[in-house]
Amino acid sequence: MKTILLTLISISLTLPLLAQNNVPTQFNEATIAELQAQMRAGKLTSVQLTKFYLERIAALDQNGTDGGVNSIIELNPDALAIAQQADDLRKQGNVLGPLHGIPVLIKDNIDTHDKMQTTAGSFALFGTPAPKDSTVAANLRGGGAVILGKTNLSEWANFRSFESTSGWSGRGGQCNNPYALDRNPCGSSSGSGAAVSANFVTVSLGSETDGSIVCPGNANGVVALKPTVGLVSRAGVVPISHTQDTVGPHTRTVRDAAATLSVIQSRTFDGRDPATGGVPLGWQGTGKTRPIDIPTDYTQFVDPNGLNGARLGLTTAGIEGFDSMNPTRQEIIDAFDKAADKLRQAGATVIDLDKQGFTFPLNGNAEFLVLTFEFRQDVKKYFATRVGVPVAGGTLSTAIQFNRAHAAVEMPFFNQDIFTFCAALAQGPNTPQPLFGGLTYNQALKIDHNSGVNGIDAALKKFNLDAVVSFTDNPAWETDLLYSDTGRFYFASSSLAAVAGYPIIQVPAAMVFQTPMGISFLGTAFSESTLIKLASGYEAFTHVRANNLPQFLDNTPSTHIQGTNLTMPVQDTDTVKPLDAKKRPAHM
């Protein structure tokens, strides 16, 4: 292990250092369609675009103020060669898809069979690269994309400790928010959201179990698309839960997210992930199997008037905690009300589900039992696919022992109490779990199923809705490695869809103290086409991202914090004036 650590210390991104005042900006906010148009016209090559992103990463990710964004954990040493191959194919008239020649970053829990590591941010998985591409990575390569590198993340997808700090990993350190470097980028796909927001790429991929795609989208002011479980293969992705895990994109526009989904989805059955083959989503009896008419091009659903005539159900379920926040609660309430007004102004009928008395049957206890039970078995299966790393062929207990043996690098700030909690669970899906009051795994699955059927599905049916809408999360909090996220992460709406494996699209919706907040459109299984239409309509009507680009501030708020302008005292001299008899020191 000592050799590994010394090697890691010597590894850097090996890019030329650029002066802070010479940051490349030529392709900032460029979309996939705009870049493809330039490449078709011969005005841009994939090699040129890749070099631009490498230079911008060197300037702002690694060497910016206070260390930079730190969103990227590793760069692909073959990126420029892959870009050249894409250019050569284009010259031959062979364009493989909408991402052909487009640099893409992927989260460091997604396997790539190349020279890069896949570690989930932990040294326990550092060593020999993955022996096979994940299905998602293979789809990117098949679509002509340039896999530029791996993004930093919350270690083990934020499933190691109850006291974690989002965006921190032992291998990658702390990822920061490009709106203000003191703010948290949210996890676990922190680097994916931050990198796209900072214009280090046009597209990046994250993964989500409950909130880890949409939360970084919210905190970093970008679009985040969390697909239905089973639409995008999880094969070759370091897991938490086969019931809830999925992979999805961060982009700066809904159209780019739709284009990326078209490439990464599994259009046919992937034998490495049963959920892609029509198997009920995570548990028996849902009736939610994969449709046979999955769209091949999701950009066809992008509609600038997508909210006109829509019926939306507004709820604060899961985010009720924001009304007790201090001192920003009123700003958040006002932002939420204004976002809802924008929906109506864009032509949607908005039904306040809370005022209608509709309740979502959320049960965090059941969800956590499902996740902890599945993590122990799913991570063991993943370890069996790896060779040449400390936990290869091992179990969760192997990872626990590794962390204890290397606590100085793996646990300098927080422990692994979720790991030890998972290891302490009783065996068997029908065995009562004392840690959960006697609830069994199969009982918890049924409760989660009920949360979907009697939650989003019931709301859509009862009120004839196109989607459920809510704020995504609270604004990004100040990163604190000593006291963690505790008391800083107040609310999230992602659980409404997570337990059922349903899709979400998050879009920037507001700014609170120069910090982004987003709105989420949630729907039933495989309703991505509808959600893309609605989200693109909101984006076109509001232009929140376009009007509020990241500024890489030292802190936010950045106004009204300077204090008064002091008048400096006159310099003292040796001149002694006559003493005024009326002046005496007091309270000695």
C-alpha cells in the first residue's frame, strides 16, 4: 500500500500550467449541436476541442484559486489519440452518432477498460484497471465519444458513512462548486455536475441511487437526467443497489441530456444487467416492465413550448424542512413560489397536491433497509469482477478491513459506520432485521413498491397529470470537512422517484444568494420523453442557467460581507501634549 500511495503522490494531470488570467473560454456554454455543426463545416476538429478542454481543466480545475474546482480525478492519456480517430472517421464520412468527437467525462465508479483507474474514490479499488468496459462506456465508444477522463465523487457513492462530506474521496480529495469554491457540489456525482457547470466538458455521466445525479445538477446549476432503472445498464458500475441504481448525464441544456441518453441507453437486453431485459424493476409484482418501443432519439421530444397545455402536480413532499431554515427560509420559499408561477406563465395548469390533501407514502426506514441489504451482496459481486486491486474477489468485510488498515488516507475526516452497519445485517431476504425493528428485506421491498404505485403513479392518475414537480434540493451549503454535511442538507425530492426506480429531470430554476436551485420533473417508469418535453419548455421559458453562469467566487454570498471602510488612525509620534485634568482612565 505504501508503494501505491507514493506512486499516487507522484501522479499529476501533467498538463501545462496556465496563468489564471489566460483561461480558455472559446467554447464556453457550447452545445452538442453547435459543436457538431462546426465539425461538419470543417471549422473545428475533435482534437482541437479536446485540447481546449484540457487547457481549461489545467487552468481552473487543478490550478485555480484555492486549488480549483477539483472535479476531475484522472485524465485519459489516450484522449487526444481517440479524438484523432474520431476526426479520421469523420473525414471518411463515418459519423457514429450525436456524440461523435465530443469529449465526455464519466464518474470514477464506471468501469473503463483502458489505462484509467475505476476506484469509486477509494484506494481499495486502485491498481489494475477494470478488465472490461462498463456497458455505458462501451456505448460511448460505439457512439464515437471521446472519454476524456474520470470525475471525482463522494467516496463509495456517499455510502460509507453517516457523517460524510459530499464531494470528498480519499483518492480525489474535495470537489468544489464552480459558483463559489467554498460551497459544496453535492454528491455523490459531485465531479460530474461541477465539471459540466465549469465548462470542462459538454457532457458528463454520473450515477444515482437516491439524489446523486439530480443533487449535483441542483447545486451546480446544470441539467441532470436520472433515467428509469433498466433503461441504462449498470453493468460495470460500482453498485449500491440493483433496485435503485442508474446512470445518467449532466449537461447544460435539456437537448444535450436527451442526445446523451440516446447514446448511453441499452436498446437491447444486456445480459450483465437483468433490469434491461424486461425484468420487473427491482422486485416482483410491479407490472413495470421495459417497453418494446423505446425511442432511439430523445431529442425529438425537446419542445420550447413543452409546458403549454401540460398538467403538473406541485408538491413539497420530501422538502418540507425548508420552511424552518434560518435565515434563508423566506428566500427559498419565495424562489419556490416564483418557479411555480413560471410554470403557469408558460402555459401549464398547476395543481397544488399538498392543498388537495394528496400525500406521498415515503418510508425512509424501508428504503435504507433495501439499500444496505443489497449493497452487501451487490458489492461482493462487483469485487469478483476485479483483479489486481486490494478488494478483488473479496467482500464488504474486506473493504472494511482495508479502511481500518489505511485509516490515515481513507478515514481522516469521517468513519465507515454505514459499511459496518451493512455488515451487521442478518442474512436472508425474509429474516427479520433487529436493526430495523424486525422488518425484513422483502417487506421493505413491498413498502418501496407501494411508495411508487401509491405515490407518483397515484398522483398522475388521480389528477390526470403529465408529471409531478418539486424543488430538487436546498442551495449548496458551505463545505465543512470537520463537521460534515450534518445540519446543512435540509431537503430533497429525489426519494419520491428513487424507491420506485422512476425517472427525474432537474433544470436550473432560481438563484438564492448567487447559489443555484433547481426544479425537478418526476414521472412514472419510462416517461423520459414526457419529462424531456416539459423540462425543455421550462428551460426555454426561464433561461436561468444562461443568465447565471458560474463565477468561481471565493465564497457566496459575495456581497454585503466586506464590512465598513475603516479610517486609519493618524500615525503616533513622540510629541507629548499637556494633560487635560478632566481625562482619566476608567474601569482599571
